[in-house]
Amino acid sequence: MIKIMIKNYPNEDSNQIVKVLLVKDGKALLVHRPPGISFGDLWDLPGGHVKYGETLTQGLSREVKEETGLNVGRCARSYKASERNHTFFYCEDWSGELMEELPEHDDYAWVALDDIKDYKMGDFYRNAVRNLISSTNSVPIKVGKNES
């Protein structure tokens, strides 16, 4: 596993972004970005910036926990969008209870995979979601602090 490591900036955000499509019973969790912030009033996936010193999956685990209260397990597949330093994961193995009030988002929705296209989302994210859903790569990716 590749760690993003720059000793001068421990615990600071890197330019790597990780997002996850959390799926349960054929529905995915979308979170809504409030108006007035970067990419505001758009639907998004849980996740965010990886900190220096973290692997992509460690950053994903931390970000999802901070934003939703959920714990990510094994992700079935990933999609790397290198032109924007984004890595997207598809995960049906997660646990926990969704926070009643999300600290970084003003709404959430459990959306049927076929209906995601009807939600206002940037084209870049919409394409990543489409790639995740249609991908045949099914190598499990362990997420968390003790990955190997």
C-alpha cells in the first residue's frame, strides 16, 4: 500500500481525495453539500482529503467516520481518476449508525443505484459513480488503520 508521506506536513491534508459509494440493499448513501461552500448545493459521496502519512484507505476510513459516523469495512472495488487525484471506492461492507446531524452536509439520501443520475451532482462524480457501478473489478480492498 502506498502511503502519502511528507515529513514536513504531518496531519495536514494532501491533494489526494477519497470518496466512497456506500451501498445497502441496492441503495447508495449520497450526502448534500450546503449552499455557499465549494461545490455547494450538489450531492456528493462521503469522503475527503487524505492526510499526509495516511494510505488512501486509512484516509477513507477516517473521513467517512468523521462525516457520517459509519465504519467502512472491505470495499469491493475502486476507480482511480488520476486527472484530479481522486480515488473512488464501492463498499457494501460497512457498519454503524448514520449520525442524525451530519457535521459537513445539510442532508442525505439513500438512493437506488439506477436513480443516482437524477440527483444534481457534478459530471466528474457522476462518471466515477457510473464506473464504480459498472466495474467488473471485484478484488476486495481492506479499509482501516491496520491494513496490510
